[in-house]
Amino acid sequence: MTIAIVPVSALSRRASGLVQSPPLSVYVHLPWCLRKCPYCDFNSHETDGELPEARYLDALRADLEASVPQVWGRSVQTVFIGGGTPSLFSPESIDRLVTDLRTHLKLAPDAEVTLEANPGTFEREKFRAFRDAGVTRLSVGIQSFDADALQRIGRVHDRQQALAAAQAAAEHYPTFNLDLMYGLPGQDLAALRADLAQALAFSPPHLSYYNLTLEPNTLFASRPPEGLPDDDTVADMQQAIEAGAAAGGLAHYEVSAYARPGHRARHNLNYWTFGDYLGLGAGAHGKLSFHDRIERTARLRHPRRYMEAALAGDAVETRRTLDADELPFEFMLNALRLVDGVSAASFAERTGLPLASIARALARAAERGLLDPDPGTIRPTPLGLRFLNDLQQMFLG
Ligand code: SF4
């Protein structure tokens, strides 16, 4: 199949060809943690005593009420309650939050509702009650089962708590995720294999496995920990994870994600396929499509300022309509993370731009062996996944 080439610059500055809305998700940010981890660049804030749960929930409800007109009538497929450490909130608060979402939005009957939880004892005791509050899927921030590694990366939980939390998630949830990291200080290939084997012993339906990176403006960026494995070892670890997960029945479906059949993270899949999401809570980002534009929003980041602004009726700090020439990169940034890629038709469906607008970049990427030449799909080759940044940048406007 030959695709005619139309430069994006020849198109209208804004995408305007969206025939139908993409699936809609909701992200809710709960921004507090017991202690800031030294590698963390998320919008998370150490608690200084009692959490202002009731006031924060009031602010979320006000934020939700102000946002409803933007998604009026649309069905919500997935909800993700992330943080921070959402499991610090009481089950009663999570119940109230899920009820507020159900009252104001059209939640699909089979909606996936994920809550991020940390393995502390105080939190583990609430896992079952979170399920009764409407959470259908738990994502547990284990990071490692190795006592020494947990200490070196500054986590507040220990090995015993990690084991107990994974066990409790398996007992109470038909589907759950264990969040793990590799490339940890002091970790060698044997230690990585032991950690993976321990995780697989719980038969997790889903694993997320992230490489520890030193993000700017974190404690680790200014004072890197000792004993970080070199690049070759980290690459060997990635291969060991892929092989071990496959042997355990979990297919590698996204750069950092592995799942049993039927247990892929629907919420994340919606991000990766350029779906829409309403972002509520401090610092939450959102992306919504309208017939004439695609908008990105960001809420105020600091919890106190967020609560004040939301209760006063508008917590949005920035609202930006994406230009047509930004859309190919935005789309590819996510879609190319998927091992199976996406259908070529979904590019036009989700961006409103003709596939012809990226024909030249697609052809170049296929020539370099980074993309599958099948014209019906946009799928990275194994080489493309290895050099993902290079591949994504070929679609910059
Ligand atoms: S628990 Fe998670 S969100 Fe909180 S500081 Fe640590 S890494 Fe960041």
C-alpha cells in the first residue's frame, strides 16, 4: 500500500477531523506519602501529621463538578486512583470518592477501578475494605523483596511487609499488579532473578518492572547511590525479566508491563492508545478530545493551593490546545511503547489527522528497521523498542 504524503504544516493548526470520541478514563491524584523516596519525582508530599482527607475529598468533588460539562454523557471505562500513596486514605474516604465518581459520571458497569497501595502494615490491613469500597484492582508498590535493596532505595517498608502485602493482594483481588524496579544499587543479575522469582511465586496477573533512573530534582540525582549496576548488566536484567515473566505465563505487552491473558491494565492501555482522560486532584494532568480540538490540562500542584482553588471553583492551572504538528509525536510517544503496536487506522481516529501526514516518517522508520513494514499496523520492531527514543523522535513536528 502506498500512502500519499501530506506535510502536517499544510493542515489546519488544530486537529479537527475527530469523528468520534476516544474511550474515556479518569485519573485521581492523592498526593501524600509517609516519606519522600530519594528517587521519586512524582507530585508527592510528606505528611506532616493528620491527612486533610475530608477537605481534600470536598475539593475533589468540587473539581469533579466543575469538570462534568467537559465530558457530559460520555461513559467512563476506567478509573485510576494514584499518588502519592492513596492507601494512606481510609476505606471510608475511598468509598466516598468512588461514590462521588459514580454519582457525577457514567461509570461503565464493568469499569476497572485501580488503587495504588503501598505495603506498610497499616495499609495492608485496609486492602479488603478498599475492595468493598469499589476498587476492582490493586497496584502494590513493592519495588523489591530484597531487604538490602529496599533500604538502599529509601523505602519505608521492609521485606516482610512486601511479602505480606503481595499475599494480601492475591487473597483479596481477582486482578492485581506488583510494581517492581530493577537496576537497583547493589543489585546483580542473581539478585534480580531472585527478586523476580519471589514476585512470580504470588502468581501475579500483572507485573510492572521499571528501571531505576536518576530523575532531575531528586535526592538521588544530586547524590547518586553507590553500587548502581552498569548499562550492560541493566540490559541483561531486562532480558532476564522478559524471559522469566514469559516462563511464568506473563506476556510482555508494553516496555515495562507484563500480563497474563485478560489482565492487561485497561487504564494504561487507554493512555498508550491516545485515549482521553480526565485528571482530578493536585497536579493531575488530563487530555480530552472535542470535535474541533484536543486539549491538555494540568491542575495546581501543591495540595494546599489545589484545595483552595478547587473549592473556589477552578483548579486548572494550565489548559492548552494541541497544535496539529504536535499530534504525531504525542500519539507515537505512547503507541510505540506497545510491543504489538496499534492499528494504522487508529492514528486518524485519535488525532483527526490523515495517516498520510506521517507517511514519510513511517517509511523512514521502516527503512531503518525500527518499525514493522506492515502498512496495517504501527508496530515497533525489537530494534525499535531498544532504540525507542530515536524512533519516537522521528515523529517530532
Ligand atoms: S511512595 Fe511512591 S509516590 Fe511516594 S515518595 Fe515514594 S516513590 Fe514517590
